[in-house]
Amino acid sequence: MVQQQTVRVGTVPEGLKTEVWIAPQTSKTKKIKKNEAEPIEMKPFELDLVPDAKIRTLDSLIREFGGRLRIAVEPNAIYAAITGSHIRV
């Protein structure tokens, strides 16, 4: 699985408090832009990539990183898989 181009193996960044990133609602971000208030951070966190993950076994990765280990897919690949298109509205 990790040999796929869009798959990333890494660890959760230090200090991260949540497991899931939820994008702000479009209406909320438009309202903030209109009122010129402080912008909402729109970018999800990124994993701290494990550079040699593609040549290591899952067992060795789990032993070294434990519960912080994550396997993720690039956001564009997820969007295309869910919607069937790379075109964003």
C-alpha cells in the first residue's frame, strides 16, 4: 500500500490535540472575509513524514512510533476518489 504515489506514512505532529480536521463551513469563511475579521486557518495539519517508511516493515514502524504512526492519502486523491473528479467547484 505504501508504494502508491499518493500514500504518505508519518507521525502525528507534536502538540496536536485532535484526531480529525474539520474544514470550516463556506458560509462562515465568507462571513469572516466580509467582516475583515481574523481569517480561519483553512489548512489541515500535515504528518511528519517518515523518510524510509517505504522500505521498512509495518512491525518496525509500529515498534518505533507506536500510536503516533499514521498512514494517509493526499487530499487531492481523496477528493477525486469521493467525487469522481479532480475538478473543484
